[in-house]
Amino acid sequence: MNNADIRVLLVDDDDMIRDCIMAYLDDEGFSVRGAACGEEALEIIHLLNPAVCISDMRLPGMSGEQFIAAAYALCPSTGYLLHTGMHYSLSDSLCAIGMTDDDILLKPIHDLSKLVRKIKSSAVAWSNK
């Protein structure tokens, strides 16, 4: 799968983190959109139909977990990744939609090529479900 074929939605309330990751992914050839909260991302997700959605866990309003559950109901073929600064164990509801501990990325990601590989593998895995 070519990076240009992969649409990514990044949900993070920290403007600097969101902008830096989006710029990196854009440089890598991905089609990237960003949102500062889960509610904003839900307005975008059904229009964008991303291959992969990366969400921070701590967001204003709904949590990343609540966002992913709501987003999955709209776009079940999208791959979901959590990007968080805290140690987190997946809830039963996120496990039930197919997420695993491999779908949790700890901040900060020092090697962004790891994120690129995870996006590509997630896009392929979820598109085959």
C-alpha cells in the first residue's frame, strides 16, 4: 500500500504535537487531517473515511477511548491507534473492536519511522477485516 493512498486522522489537543506529527506524515506522503478534540474528529471522520485514526487518550470533552468507540460505529473499517503519554491498558470495549496493546503508542515517539510503519500495518490489517 502506497503512503499516498492512506488517509490519516490525527486527534490531539496539543497543537504543537498535532502540527509536528501532521507535518512529518505529510512529508512521508500520507493524506493527513487533524482535530483538536473527539467531537471535532467525529464531524470529520465520516467525510474523510480515514484508513487510520490516531487519537490521544486525554482530550477535552470525550476521552480518546470514548472517541474511538463512537468513531468505530461510524467507520468500522478504519484502523485505530492510541497515542498517549500515560501507561494504559485497553478497555474491554476497545478489545472487542479488535484493538490490541500493539495499537498503543507511548509519547513521545522518538523515532517517527516507527509511527509510519505502524500506520501502514494498521491500514492493511483493518482494511482486511
